Amino acid sequence: MERGEEAVGKNAPKTKGKNQGKTKQERQQKQMQRLVWITAAALVVLIALVLLLQPSSSPAPFAYDKLPVLGDPKAPVKIVEFGDFKCPSCQYFSQEIKPRLMKEYIDKGIVSFYYMNYTIIGPDSVTAALAGQAVFHQSNEAFWQFYDALYQHQGNENEEWATPEFLTELARKIQLPVDLDKLHQDIVAKTYQDEVKGQYASAENNGVAGTPALFINGSKFENVFDYEALKEAIEAARKGEQ
């Protein structure tokens, strides 16, 4: 073997070792790059899920002009109640909390109060809601008379008492200023069924879990029966803090 060949022979294994080391390093770099991309993709998916699942901070988009309203619609604070006319807790709210709101805020033009149906107790919850919508479409003022009367004459939540006949007779008994024949017809024909369904969907979409539920200027208020907390929330809304 000549000297040059000997040199080549001695160096050949070293060259092969360098190539193997380089190839191994490249594989490790590719694996690292792949790991980085996988981690980044997983992070993006995780962030998207968090954003999707977290409650929205934007106000609920209520169509106030299409709802029964107590007080001045131009009042700075708007409160929406989601209720079920068969709900005993809603009855309590209507008789214990709403009158105080009327005296301290609604009658003074500070709060406008709206009502939406969330029919969760029984089939006749829907019937009562249909009656309420039918009255509202004849007269906004009559709706609130009917609202109070329904809670005053509320039956057992475990029994079906809100029939078209009962609801029409109740309207007659309290001398509600509406066309009673039309009222009965609208209840039986389910004239405003789409509105009742739409309000139910709105409750579901805005995270309502039970009744009564309140929203103040579009933001959900949790302590429905804590009147002092409710007053604080109203004052905060007046100052634009909510």
C-alpha cells in the first residue's frame, strides 16, 4: 500500500464517523423542530378552547324594544328578568323584590324593568307564557297587571293549573283591559310560540340556569334575592362600572 493510500485508509473510518455524527445531529434537530411545532399547535388549540369556553364579557344582546317594560325605556339602567309563571321563587321575587325596585328606582326613572320567559317547570309554563305574550301584544300596561295576577293566583308547581280556560278567566276576573276572546284564541292557537321559544333560547345562550334570573345592562346578576347587593349593582351600572 502506498503512503497516500495508507493515509486514506487511516482517515476513512474517521470520515465515516463524522458523517454518522452529522446525520444523527440532523435527526435530533428535526425531532426537536417537530416537537416544537406539535407543542405550538397544542398550545394554540388550548388557547382557542379557553377563549371558547370562558363566559363572554360583552353585554347580552336583548331586543329591549320587543319586551314588556315597566318604567321609562330611556332609563340609564335596564334590568331583564327571566321568569317562569309557575316558579315559586319568581312569585317571591314579584311580591318582595319588584315592589321595592318600583318605589326606589323604576318610578324615579332610574331603572327600566323587562320580562322574558324561561319556561322550565312544566308544559303549562309554556301555556302561561303564551298567555303573557298574548296580553303584551294587546297592551304593555295590561301585561304587568296580568304578571302580578298570575303570581298572586299561582297554583302548585307540581300540578298543571295554567290552562287556557284558567288564564282567560283570571283575565276576566281582574277586569284586564284586553279582548278576552282574542286572548283565549291566541293561547289555544299558540300565536306567540316562536317568541316564547326565542326567549327560552336566549336564556340558554346567556347561561341562565334557573328562575328568576336577572341581567343588569346586559350583565348577569347572581344575588337575585339580596336586595342590598342588587342596589349596589344598580348604582354601579349608573356610574358605568358594569
